[in-house]
Amino acid sequence: MEIKEVYLDLKEWPQYAKKNKSVFKLESEAFKEPLKFKFVYDDSDLNNLRLQVKNLENKLASKEKDIDFLMKSIEKLTYELKWLNNRYDKYEEYHLLIDEILSEIKTNQNKQEKVSDKLNEYYIHLNTQLTDTAKYIARLENLIAERWAKMYEQTEFISWNGVYYYNTVPISSWEYLVIQTTTIDESNEYVLNRDSTEYFKVSIDDKWYTPFYQLKATTPLDKPTATVKLTILFFPM
């Protein structure tokens, strides 16, 4: 910018001062005429200024593109952050859910361990009871076998008229109802005995029983002989 002309008014200042104007009074007598100052703008300065404005506008346009890109990037980052925040919230929910599930699993495991311990105790107790029951059943079976009806058969040749004792038979001590069947297989003419069945009771204390039989003759002087088969059934009472 170049100053071409400057104008300075030298009128009396009080009359202008009354109208609230800024008036300056020159004290020197050298200035008889008003002074003029002329300001002229050079086009080169204006062109330079326009060029600078244009450059600024270009820079501003470039910056606007950068700003627009940054805004889009910020929007994208905002969306991603929002998505990540939602994922984090979901993750936190899943984490809490997993913690609850793990806690429930641990609780169930503790319950299962307690139930397993109870079942193990019950199994041991039941196994003991089964063992005792098996032993008891075995004793009952032995007792039933001992108390069940037993049959013995013996055949002997008897040649006199006195009481004849057969071999002893093993049998448990108990009271029995006895059915004894006698069969005469062979005999001489002096034998009066016939096939017969007898019913009687016996009480056994020594775990054996000795069967006996006696041939009957016509006279005390006769000698009866016979092969006698005894079939004896013992029924526990």
C-alpha cells in the first residue's frame, strides 16, 4: 500500500467540538491552508491479497476434504466403538452367565459328590446286608435241608426172632413223624410177619437214629428167617 495524499482541516476547533467531532488544532502558524493526505491502493497489493485469499481458499477446501475424511473416519470409529461396546456388554453378560453356570456346576458337583458319598455308604451298607442275607439264606437252606423230609432204605437178612437193629442213620436232632414201610422179600414157613406200614413219632437227641425190626414165629422154638427191607421217611414237626 502507498500513501498518495493526506488532507488536514485547519478550521477553528471549538465549533466542531461542540458537535462531538474530533478536531485537532495546529499550533504552528506555518500551516495556513488545510493539509491533504491521499491514500491510494496499489493493484499489485490487491492481486497479491487476492492470490493469498485464493491460496487460503484452496487450502481451506483441501482441509475441508481432510476434515470430511476425518469426520467419516470418526463416524466409522464411533460405530466400531459402539459395536465393540455392545460386544463388551454382551461379553460381560456372557461372562456373568458363564460364572453363574460354573458356580452352578460346582454346586452340582459338590451335591453329586455328597450323593456319591451317600450312595457309596448305602452301597457298602446294602452289600453288607446282602452278604448277611446270603449267609442267613444259606443257614435257612441248611436248616431246611436238615428239617426237610428224609428217606432211608436198608435191607437186612434176619435169622432169629429177637429184636434186630439195623445200621444207624445220620439225622439232625429234632422231633419227627416217621412213616416206616416194611417189605418181606424172602422168608421161611415160620415167619408170621407181612408187609406193613407204621406211623410213629421219634425225638432224636444224638443226631442219629437206629432202625430195628423183629420177626414173629409160630412158636418160641421155631427159627424164622427173612430178608426184610425197611423204607423210613422222617418228617420234621
